[in-house]
Amino acid sequence: MISSPKHQAYPNSANWRHSLVGIGFLLTIVGCNSEKSADAKPTESATTTPAVSRVRAELPAQRDQSFVGSEACRECHAKISEVYDQHPMGMSISQVSNMKRIEQPAADWLNVAGPDKYRVNLEEAAANKPTHLTHQQLHLAEDGSPLGEVTEPIAFAIGSGQKGRAYFVFKDQMLFQSPIGWYTAKNCWDLSPGYNPVRHPGFQRRIDESCLYCHAGRVDSQNSQQFASKVDHEAVIGCERCHGPGEKHIAYQRNLKNTPTSQSATTKSVDPICNPSDLTAAQREDVCNQCHLQAEQVIPRFGRSFFDFRPGDRLEDVFVVFSSSTRQESRGSFRAVSHVEQMRESRCYQASQEKMGCISCHDPHQVPEPQLRVEQFRLSCLKCHTEKGCSLPDDERKAQSPEDSCIDCHMPKSDISNVPHTAQTDHRILRSPKTAPESKNIKAWTVVDGAGDRLPAWEIQRARGLTMMITAVKKRDTAMAIKAREYLTPEGIDPLDSRQVIATLANDCDSLSAIASSYWLEGLFANARPLWEKTLELQPNHETALSGLTQIDLDANDLTSAERNAKKLTDFAPAEATHWAQLSSIQWKMSKFDDAIKAAETALRLDPNMDDTRDWLKQAKQKLAEGSLTPELDTQN
């Protein structure tokens, strides 16, 4: 007797923007099989709505979508546009076919840690032929023999290349990250950040809107996971990310030009474009903070998504942002993208009564030429330190920094602990970096910038519950899942009463699915079903709900329904290997042996790292050849 293939999973690396759609989906693909009976005490049918008041029934109004794209700005702002094209934000993402190449070709297999081998094939652009880039992973057995390989054409290069680049594959309307990245400082190819050399997701790490938010200007998405064929409306971080939608601004300026001078002098109107210099200090900083603030978790508020932020908003208008539990991992070692929190530790920032900000030192439109860099940043320092400057004598100061650079001494490069081969500037602006104390830890679950005092209490509770469920699923921590459910359930509602939960949470798909996932972890499968069914009413292709219901049906031996939902998953996300492995399990139990084997083979073509599926497939083919087949199989735990 052989067992069904185990559904493996590789949780995403620690990233401050986690997608919520995978909460229940992760439960299924980590092989979270039922340990409690499916006959656990159910709640009454959710079709009978209890007499409770609904909350979150109405979605917030849609944000202004009157975007025109940065090219429309170039007509009047040609000079700024030209220099901004060379800014890292102006090169944040590019199609491989026309990317500015910084990478070096690799003639042979890369020297990368781990048991597998990797190859990069880079074909230079030529006449009528664009640049072409493919990445290859060869999965090896312990004895070094090949078990399977994946070669994927790379569609997008992510990052300006100043520090390095990541690479995305685009297939079946979805984006996936390559396990191989380029590191500029070391001039080398290596595993992408967050990829463990021994066990990693390969080409199966899904990229959604939350991942693209800080790299793409505006995306053309059908949902948070699927994109139109072009993927983006505007590739790079463009003018409108910092100034807001430009259609009304253009109309205003054109109307102004066509208005007689005598009339315009008496017309009192305000240009609708956002100039960050006109905002309050907090609003101005949040324009930068939307991407440059390192956080433990960022949860969009109910009815909001990542691309709903508009210049002039505070972060809490769109997100609930929880501070990292620690800013510094060790002396001289930081997590990437933590500039804001470092700056806030600085004496300069604190003494300025928070007037100091990102643009005090950084021109958001251009990066200084290398030969002007030291002088420009020194002038930024001298805005406040003219009378009381550096205490070191000139000769001693220039012995440490021949260019007399303030930042060389007070903002040295520090290792980034979660990004290999990379360093970043220490934004704490320390008087004496060598003797500086360790950064202070801050309390977990703290909402940044005191926004906890301005947000509705239920929004914070909701965000905490969703964040806790992400962790509970990864750790399979039932106690944490129960606590998360308490946060997510409105006050006065029995968290174990599915009818009340559905009636009160109405359109809140994320909360409904997360609570269903908490039931699943606790073994209350009958409680989970109506919540996932409600989720599918709101979002018919919700992977969390489909995958959860598939497993519930499989446990209840309703194989027809389980197969139907499993096929919906493979139709929705055909490049997701775990969906095919799950379908294979179901079809084998239905005695559809040939279909089961084909599904398992598809899973392995997509992800050769699924060793348990490979072992199962080997046994299945052997049984098929022997004719000793039976659908009554044990399920792997």
C-alpha cells in the first residue's frame, strides 16, 4: 500500500508586506491533515442569520483613480523628468527585454551554496533582438544525481541595480520570484534574499500586489494575485506616487493658460496636484514612509489595498502598521529598508522637533553625481551645524576622511543581516559610531507614529488578529490561532458561532477566511466550512477558501466535491505545484490512477524539490505496472 503525496510548502521569507490571501492556503499545503474528527460539534447552518447587527457591511469609497502616467508630466517638467529617469526610483523595475544591463554573464554553473545547481543564460540585445535571460535550477539527490530541473524565462528585473536585482517570472497571469539574484557590490549571482540554500521555494515563491507595491508604479491587476498581460500601467515609481493622480492638475493648468490674465487674477482656485512641501511634516514623511519604513507587519485596513495610498494621507488612512520588535539585530547589523526607524533614533531628528525628514538630505528627483555627493551631504549637515560643527581638528578629521565627508564618519556603512552581499548607510547619524550603544528594542504590537490613538479600536484588533493568524498558520500554533480569532471577532459575538460571525463581518473576506483557518487549526471543520463558503460568495477564486474546502471534503470522503474544488485551484493557479499535488491525492482515492499520476508529474515539473511527491510517484507507477492498485490509501501526516 502506498501513501498519497505530501503537500509541501515553503513559507515566505520575513518580509514586511505579507499577502493575506494565503492564510488558509498555507494550512493545506503544509500537510495540515485532520487530527480531530470531522464530526466535531458543528454550529447551526449559516443560512439562518441571527438577529445581530452587521459591521463592516459597507466598503469605503474608492480612491481617486485619475492617473495619467509620468509621460504626461514630461511636457511641462522635462528637466526634472530627465534627471529622475536616472534616479533609483525611476529604475525600480524594468522588462528584461529592454533593461539597463549591469549583470555579468555566467559561462557555467554558479558557485552557490546548497545541494542544487543553478545556471544563468544571458543573451545580449542585438539588431531586432531584445535581451533574453533565463534562470535554471537543477535539483540533485544526495548522491549528486539529477532528479529534475526547471528553466524559466525571466520577464522582469526588479531594482535599479544600485545594490542588486531580483528577477520575476511571469506565467499564467501570475508572477513568481527566481531563486537567483544579482548582487552589485560583490559583482556576483547568488541565492535571492530569504532563500535557504538547503530548502527553499525555487520558482514557486508567489509575488502579489503587496510585493510589487514598492517597486512598481501602478499595476494592472485582476486581483491581488493575477495580472493583465502587461502587468503594470506604469512600471517604475513615477511622478504620481509622490504627487497624486495628475489628470485634474493637467486640466487645471491648461484651463489657467487659456484664461485671460484679468480674469485669472480674480479667480481663487487651488491646483489639485499634491506638492509634498505643502504638507504637514507627518504627511510629507508618510509619502516616503509608504515604502521606506521597516515594520513587523503592514495590514491594509478593511476595504483598502496597498495601492490605495495617496500623497497627503497618513499611513493609517490606508494601513495598520506594526513596528518591528527590534530595529537592530546586532551591533552594525540591520534589516533592510529600516532607514526611517534609524533616523528617528538620531539626535538630529529628535532635536529638530521632528522637522527633519527624508528630503532634508535627499532630493527625491535626483541622486547627486559621485563627485558632488560628499559636498551635497556636507551642506545638508551645515544647515544646522554651521556654528557648532565637527569638534575634531581639521588634520585629524581629514586623516579619517580625506574628502572631509561628514557621512563617512557619522553614517558609516553597516551590514544588512537579511540581504547577503549588501550594506546600507547607518541613518542613526551617530556622534561616535564605534562606541554607540545598541539600538533599543521597542514593544511588539506597537502601531507606528501613535496611530493607535487615532484609529478605530476594531481596526487595530482586526490587524492584530490577521497578523497573529499568519504566524499561527506558519507555526501551526492552535493557541495563537484561538487568540487571533478573539481579536477578529466583533465584541459581543460568540467566536464559535459561525452564523453570528458571518452575519457581523459581512464583506470582510480576510477576516472570515482567517477565522475559518483558526477553526481548521483547532479541528472544528464544520465551523470552518460556512465561513469559507461565504468567502467564495464574495471572491469565487479565493485560494484560501477553495483549498480549505477541498481538504474538508477530502477528509469527509466527498471526493467529487473535493476534486471539483481542487480543479478550480489548478485552473486559477496552474503554475502552483502544491495544487497539482493535492489534486493527485484526490484522484488516486477516486481510482483515477492515470489522472493522479499526470497531476503528480505536473507538480514535479513545476517544483522538482517536492521529494515526497517524487517518492509517491515512483511507488504509484510501480503499483500501476504491477496492476496491484487500490484507492484505499493512507494519507501521509
